[in-house]
Amino acid sequence: MPAFRTAGELCTREVVTATRSMALNEAARVLRERHVGCLVVVDETREGRIVVGLLTDRDIVTAAIARDASLLTLRVGDVMSADVSMVHEVSSVHDTIALMRHRRVRRVPVTSTRGFLTGVLTTDDIVKLLAGELQALAETITEQRQLEQMLRP
């Protein structure tokens, strides 16, 4: 495994997306059916998908339900977060973590160098990577102890 991973190597490539014009009740249904907490809102172009926002289940609750607005009349574009933190595929995981901490977000869309959506990187993805690294380190320590005991009884 490479010592320094990039956002593109670690991100989830199957991204559940929505458009600004999608009905909010339909977006809520997609969130539930796909078992995700976030939809990446995109504009579809011939070249690729351009990220224009994020819609989380929390956005739906705070923007619609808490204000007694109708999910039937609202569109994704009415409640999405448009100020989206994104990273390029070539961004290091270290830099991505720093951005996520600074912006206090748990997920970031990953884009190509041309700005098109290629994936999503979440804190869960990063924790899994770090857990694997810690497990490998713990196994190395155990192996070294066992080897030393065999060589120096």
C-alpha cells in the first residue's frame, strides 16, 4: 500500500446524485432507498457532472420539516447547501482531512482536475483506512516481539 494515499484512490466512485429541479420528497425517497445520508447535487453536461451542492437528510429536516414547508412543493435546489467543500482526485488524504476539519464536514465530493464529479470521500472511508493501518502496525509489533523471544529466549 502506498505511504501517501490520494482522495481519488480512497473515494467511493458510485455517487448517488440529484439535480436542483428534483422534488424534495423524491430526493428523500432516494436517500432512504439507497441508504445514504447525502446526495451530491449536480448539473449534467456533455463532458461530465459538475457539483453544485449537497443535500443531506439533515438539510431536509432543518429546511423543510422544521419550517412546516411542504416536501411536495420544494425542490432540491431550494434547500441544498451550495457552499460545497470539494477536493481533487490528486489531493492527499492528509490535505483532505485538514479541509474537512477546517470546514467541519464529514464528506466531500471528489472531482477530476477538470472539475467533474468522480467520487465522494467520507470520514468513514478515512477511518477505515486508518484502522487498517493501525491493525498492520499492531501486527508488526506482535511479530517483532515473537521474533525477539525466539532469538533471545
